Amino acid sequence: MTTPARPWHGIHVATALPFHDDLSIDYDSFAEHVRFLAAAGCHGVTPNGSLGEYQTLTPEERARVVEAAVQAAPAGFGVMPGVAAYGALEARRWADQAAAAGATSVLLLPPNAYRADRRAVVEHYREVARVGLPVVAYNNPIDTKVDLTPSLLAELFHEGLIVGVKEFTGDVRRAYEIAELAPGLDILVGADDVLLELGIAGAVGWIAGYPNAIPESTVELYRLATSGGPADIAKALAIYRDLHPLLRWDSKTEFVQSIKLSMDVCGRRGGVCRPPRLPLPSEVAARIIADTESVLGKGYK
């Protein structure tokens, strides 16, 4: 696929982070993974998201992850770091760091130290927008307890604070209301198992989990799902049915361990997680291994 006109469009892989046996970060393997994803046709990466276990990193580690991603990225390959923090001032500092490192956009959760009200949410996005990088809002009310409703997203967009939203509610109906209230606000698929539905609804990007393991097939699925052509949608549906048993792990509590395990099965560097994430129970791991092997057995990669 061609390079998107806007740096937050296309497939940005929420990168898993490899660790050594002592749980220190393997920066060389991480850089190699960024290059691998670019070669496979992805458009960018989103380091320091939940899949990258940013909550367990020291400030020094978190900054170096962004720098490593930018340094490994080839020309035209986007880097959209997560800049989530409990407070707006800290989120702005992470956005400043991303800008200084050479990132092309940032992904921002609402404040999540408490259930923030509308006024606090708007001010949070105002503070980070002052950095000047394009801001993609991340709506994940399941974890943050703050819902970026279509009307609130419209307020943020019309004030010029955000350019898009990673929609993770799973409610695909929201795409149509967002388009009505905020024409021009870009919708990015926020969960792997609603890719087709949001692609049909007009999504122009995907912040993705499973391309970490099977990038070529998921890149093709995204292309078909977002082309708008009936024949492409029919092709996408067949692929989507095959991949969905695997893609739905992206929306489960154990999504980080699941995707890393699938990476291991696919011959990529997944590996262990830092606490508090623990190894998967044997029955869950067996299910993920079986789902991954089934997908590989059908020729997906």
C-alpha cells in the first residue's frame, strides 16, 4: 500500500515490547521488529501503548522506546507514541518528548486518575494539543471509566484539539454518529475484532494488535475492508471469518500475553511480560496456540 497522506492514517501497530530474561528491555529486538513491520506493509507503529506495557516502564525506558522506534523507522513510516498519563502536565511532557524524538503524531487517553468530568477532559486535550503534534484521542471507557462520547469528540475536534479517535468501545454504531457530529474527524479502528465493521463505516486507520504476529495478512485485510469496493468487501469477509477467532483475543483482558504468545508461535519475538501480567493459564495458552496454528495452517502470515 502507498504511504498515507496524513501521518496518523493507515495501520499503526501497537507494538509489543520484547524483554530479556531479566525483564530488561531488548531494544535491539524492538528496533528489528519495527523494521519488520515496515517491510510487511504497515504504515507506522504506536509504541508505549498498553500492548507495549508502558505502565510498567521507568521514565527513562519509556523515552528510549520512542527514540528507538523513530530511529528504526524508514522514511515515510509513522511513529505515534502513546502519551497517556494521570495528569495533563505529565501527558504534555510525554508529547514534548515524542516531538523532540521525531514522532509524527501522538495517541492520548483522557485523564484517568479519576472519573474526570467533561471540563477536565477538554482541558486535558488542550494542554497536550499545545505541543503541536497531531493528537489522536483514545476512547477506552472500559479501562479509563471516561467515555469520549460522540458529542464530546465533536467538541474536541471543532476546537482543533484532535485529528482522529481510536474507537475501542466495540460499539460500531458510534462511527455514524461521530461522522454526523464531527465531519472530518478521522475514525481509527481501535480493536482488531471490529476491523471489518468499522472499515465499512469509513475508518481511515487501524491501531492494531495482531499485525505484530501476522502482518502481511492483516495488511491485506485492512486494504480490502477500507477500499469501499463491494468485491473487496466480499473478499475481506472471507479472510475476516478465518482470522476472527484470533483477532478477538485483542479485546480480552489477557490481550498482551495472547498477542505475544501468537508472535512466538509465528516465529516472532513475543516472550514474557512484566508484572503484574503473569503467564497465561495452561488452558488459555493452549487455546491461543491452537487458534494461531489454525490461522497459519490456512496460509496466513
